[in-house]
Amino acid sequence: MKDTIVNDAELVLLLETGDERAFREIYDRYWHKLYRMAVGKVGSQENAKELIQDIFLDLWFRRNEVHIDELDRYLSSAVKYRVLNFIKKEIVKKKYELSVFAKSPETNRSTEDTLAFRELQQAIMTGIEQLPPKVQHIFRLNRIEHRSAFEISELLKMPERTVEYNITQALRLMREYLKDYVVYLLFFYFSFPELI
């Protein structure tokens, strides 16, 4: 590797050969920028640092698998998807905590509310099962396993735009299927927004 590399494309080519100095240069060049992008979104310096470390670890270990056209855009997108995943996981965690609380004896939720909520959950699951197989698979990966469109595109080896299109289609079909449950959805959204 040369003493000074100013071209990101050259860095990427060297990275693909396993050049550790190229990786260090990428790290030094982009760490602060990516950290600043993440810290305001995840609400914690520690979480932001961990998230950025994961991105660089992934970059090193997958250096021979990923095709990077523009390093800056690739890393910025990686931060975006990692932040979204982090937020989704936090939401799932809060929903779990709330569901445990909701099942405790001290809860004031009436039997009628509980039955309505269960009916809504069942309707959602039935709606998912009625989606076309490919759309259903992508929707489950995105909404149930909380994978980003980028992660799904990597997993299924299909363009990210195709994944996003399928997610949009699934949401449109689900909205149509759940139109009869709009009263339940509104009730639970306004009464228990954390659970929806």
C-alpha cells in the first residue's frame, strides 16, 4: 500500500485483497463521521460506538463478499440500516416488557379488551398467511424478524428495490385485509400505543 491513498476506490480494491493498512485507513477516515450519524439516533454514545464497531467488523469479514461502488455511500447506508435495526429491537424489547406487564394480575385491562386484542392479533396473522408466498416471506423477515431491506436483499440475493417493493405490496394488502378491524386498531393505538 502507498504511503498516502486519497482515492476510496483504491482503498476498496486493497481491502478486498485483505490489506490491513487499507482497512485502518478506511476506519480512520470514516469512523468519526459514522459515529456522529449514529449517536443522535440511538440516544447513547455507548450504543453508537458498538453499532459503528459492528459495521467495521462486518466490512472486514465480508470484504470478499460485498461489492462496493462508493465507499462513503455504502458506509452511510450501513449506519442507516443498523440504526433502524437497533430501533426496531428496542421497540420489540419494550413491547415484550409491556406484554409481560399486561399479563400481570395488577392489570386493569378488561376481559373484553383482552379478547379484542387477541382477535386483532389473530386477524393480523391470518392476513399474513394470505399474502403471496414470496411477499409473505419477505414481510415476515421484515416485520417479524425485524430485518432491514438491505439485510433481506443480501439474504435472498435480490435487489434491495425488489425487497422494498414487496414490503410495500404486503403493507398495502394487509391494510386492505384489516380494514374491518380499523376500530380495534384505533382503540389499541390510542389506549395502548406501545402494544401496536
